[in-house]
Amino acid sequence: MLKMNHLSKVYRTHLIETHALRDFSIHVREGEFVAVTGPSGSGKTTFLNIAGLLEEFSGGEFWIDGVDVRGMNDDQRSRLRNEKIGFIFQGFNLIPDLNLFDNVDVPLRYRGFDAAERKRRIEENLTRVGLASRMKHYPAELSGGQQQRVAIARALAGSPRLRLADEPTGNLDSLMARGVMELLEEINRQGTTIIMVTHDPELAARAQRNVHVIDGQVTDFESEPQLRAPAHGSGATTAVA
Amino acid sequence: MFAYYLQLGLHSLKRNALLTALMVFGIALGIGTSMTSLTVFYLMGSDPIPWKSDKLHAVQLDNWSAEEPYRAPNEPPDQVTYLDATALMQASKADLQVAMFKVVWPVQPENPEIKPYSAMGRATYTDFFAMFEPPFKYGGPWDRAQDKENARVVVLSRDTNEKLFGGQDSTGKKVRLNEVDYTVVGVLDKWQQRVKYYDLTNGAFNDPEEYYVPFTTAIEFKTRASGNNSCWDSPKAGWEGYLASDCVWIQFWVQLNSPARVAEYKSFLDNYVNEQKKLGRFPRPLNNRLPDVNEWIVAQRVVPSDAKIQVGLSFAFLIVCLVNTVGLLLAKFMRKSGEIGLRRALGATRGQLFMQHLIEAGVIGISGGLIGLVLTWFGLMAVRGLYADLNNVAHLDWFMVLTAIALSVTAAVLAGLFPTWKACQITPATQLKT
């Protein structure tokens, strides 16, 4: 589903070069739930941004769903992002003056679906996250957990094959966080690939596989993913050979 | 997607309401100011009779003094002498022709309840009505035979007919003008011209006349023109001396239905003047002119130069308003950088976002334009209040309404280009991590 080989990302100013990622390789297969962990500044967000085609990379190779993204122009990357990737952000990133229906509608508009198809997908996915009755409500009228559910519905609506989640429970209390996590696990069980960046070792343990990043490099990696059910608290990582 | 962008644009008006209001009002103020001056400027200089303005020509004959031109550098007089007017009328070489002058006579109503009053009229020939096409409500013009017979006939304006006969069909009734009874042969309908082009010497923006009588009849009663009268040599004593003088006081217009006819008539005028030179008149070199309506309006400087300066200044003000709008739009779009980053993450291309924000700027422009039109309406009302002679030109027409909307949308889109471009340069990744 996602493959990076010897990827590098260098931020350059006229004075210094910062290597955010170096010799970064990862292979995430279809249907996996991968947690990316690491300390602040380790490069995990840079990895997620590059994986989501929100940032360009400096060197190496990168495929999404078999598509080589090297040399793609901005429009091509936008279309690929819209079609293949769904984002779930720590801060939910809902548009405050659009109601839930219109928020979920945003990626579908750019996909070019007709009105009937958009309506079907929006209703189906808001139902899936348990918010069908609140379609005309605005984000400010919802709790944090509910807002994150809307963001998940938005990420699901376009049926992308890869979901990228950046600290999806970071702004939630433990009860809400558990609910969101259970929703992500359910989505994963239905066959969607999820890559989740998190600080939280408990959440990471619930993923099928952990990737640990330090100083822009993968330091800890379960190299041979054996698809397994989420371990619910048993998530020890395996050192990379 | 256009409908979606439009919907977002309308939605965005509500967001940052104060900022939006400032932008809309800024554009409205600029549009209101520029459109007020532009409307007056446009209507002053626009073609008053577009369907035949190229066929109507003012006749200018240079009978002025050998020592100096009528007006520098070498302009011929803008009116003609009685001698030349009658000669040209008798020659009748044009398709239609008219000699005319402004008169002011007392109107003495039969109805004792209406006090006598002084009213401006026009002594003219019957061709006046065919050439300048005032609309008739009742009756019609007098005929050529009545021109020759110095007939006591009159055509009334709608207002005069309203005043004297309560708006009823008054044809066949008598009107007493300057102690003489005239029979009403026609009553005009409303005839409000923006520019009174056929007699610019007596005020380009004057009201139309209140009555029209035959030129020959006015001459029989030794009526002097109440308008502009210029002489370069003192006339001989008495009425006959005045008629025989080189004083210019008569407007002379011809209708020539083709360019060939214009050339023929020009040649006729030159021959006429050359003949007159043999009689000792026309001491200056041949300098006859036949400007059509639009050339006449330009030559007579109907649009004053300060009107142009005013338009320039008001557009400079519009530019100031737009610069202000650029800043406000930039602030508005930068405050939306989180949403822009999000839309990029959800699959919007830069082009789509560019279009979305340009349409948003357009929505602000349309809103500003509509309010600007209301301000223009008030502005023109103020112009009419301050300058009574601009009553006929200080009005909005459909063309100017559409121009105002187009101008405001164009202005807002232009003002939106830089902020929109700037907004589309936002790196989505930096906006999404909160």
C-alpha cells in the first residue's frame, strides 16, 4: 500500500541544512494498522506529511498503491491524495462555519461526485460514526470526541485505501480517546490500511505493528508484518535486524 | 464547481463580518464616487441621436473678420448670419435643412386664472421636426407652405400644453404669444434630451423649448434672437440693417443622407462662399465646416475639461479603495490559511483554490457594486441638487448600471489576485498541525 525506500528529507536555509528524514525505508501492506512512534522532533510528522503528499521529499523512492509519486506535479499529487488518502488530524480540522454534512462533503466535491452520490456517502459515513442525527449541526455544537468522529467520517467518505492519523486522540480525554480508537480499529478490521502517528505507548500497542523513529530514521521495526488482530495492550515492538 | 465556489463565497461573507463589511463598503464607496462622475461624463459626451447622428450636420461658414478668427486657432463661427441662413434655405440643397434661433416671448393664456408668463421658444422651419425627431402626442408639425406664408401656427411642448390646456388635445385651439394669436397644430410628447446639441451656443444642458413657431413668422415680427449674438463689424441701423449685417445668431443644420451628399453639400457651400467673396463678403480664407452631431459635441467642448479631471480623481479614489481592499482581503485569506491547508490536504488543487478565492473576491465585488449603485444614485441626486443644468445628464441608465457591476467585480477580482495567489502558496502541512 505504501512503500518508501531510502527516503530523505532535507530542509535548507542559506545557513544550515536540517535532515528531517534520512535513509528512511518502510513498507506498509494493504490492511495493516501501523503505529509510528518517536520523541518530538524525531521526524514522524515529516514522514506523515510526505506519506500524505503534503510535502515533497528530497531523495529516495516512494510508491502509494503501486503509483510512483516521484516527479508528480502538484495537481497530480492533489488528485492522488484525494483519491487514495484520508486524513485524521489531532486538532480535527473541521471547518467551523460549515455544518457536519458540508464538512464531510469537502473531499467529495474535489473528487467530482454528483450530488446524489455525495449525499449517499455523507449520510452513510455519518451514520457509521453515530452522528447521522446531527448532520445539520456545526462543529462547535459537538464534543471533541464527536468532532473527531466527523473527521473520521470525512476521511472515510471518499473510500480512500489509506488513512493517515496524526495523534488522533491527542486532544481527547481517555473515554473519548477509547471510543475513537475503537472506531479506527473497526475501520481497519473492514480492510482499510491505517498509519497512525502517536506519542501514546498504549495506543501504539493496539496497532498491529509499531515503527519507532529517532533522528529521522527508523530504529525499531517489525520487519515481517504478520497480520494479526490488534493486541490491546500487548504492543511490544520488535527490534529491526 | 462554480456553484460550490459561489456558495462558499456567500458563506464567507458572514465570516469575519466586520472585515467583510469594511471591504464591501470600501469598494462601494469607490464605485459610488467613480460611477457618479463617470455617469455625468458619459452622458454629457454620449451620442444624443445615435440612429442618425452621422446624417445631421451643423453648417459653419467663416464670414469672420480678416484680422482675427472667430476663435483661435482658426475656428469659424458656430452660427450663421440671416443673409446666409435665408440664402441656404432658399437654395434647399440638403435633404432637409433648418435655420432657427431662440426666442423668448410672453405667453398670454386665455384662462384668466393663469397669469401671463415669459417662455422660451424656438423660431424654426418645419424640417426641424423631421430632423431632430421630437415625438408628437397630438397633431404634427406645420408644413412647408406655412413656412412660406409666415403662418400663425405653433407646436407646443407637453408641459406648455399641460399648463394651458390641462393636457387635452389642443390642436386647432389658439394660443396668444407676444400679442398675436397662433393656432396649435401639434403638441409634443415628453422630449428630454441629455444634450441640446442643435443649439449648443445657448447652453448644452438647457431645457427643451416650450413652443415652436415658424422662423419666417418670427422674422416678420422683427424678433431678435434671445440667445447668443456675435458681430465682428457694427451692423447698420434698424432691423433691415441688422438682417443685412455679418452678425451671427442663427443655428443652421442640414440632414445629408449619405457621404456623397455630404461631399456635394460641402462643395455647394464652398461655391456659395466664393460667390459671396466676389460681393466683398467672407474676407477670410475658405473655412467652411460640416461637423456631424458627435464632431459638433466635441468641437463645442460640451464635456468640460474639469469633468475629465473629476473622473480621473474619482478613479484614483477607487484605486485607493482597491489597495485598501487588497490589504483586507489578504488579512481575510491569511486568517483562512488553516482551511486552505485543510482543503489542500483533502484533495483541492491550487487551481481549484485559486478559483474559489477569486470567486469569493467576486462576490465581495458584486456586493460592493450593488451598494455602490445605491451610493451612485444618491451621488447623482446630489449632482442634480447642486447643478440644475445637469438635470438631464445626472441619471443612471442600464448601461451604466451594468458598467458599475462589471467595474466592481473586475476591481474586486483584481484586488483579489495577489491575496488569492498568496493564499494558494500556503504549505498545507504547516497549517494542519495544531
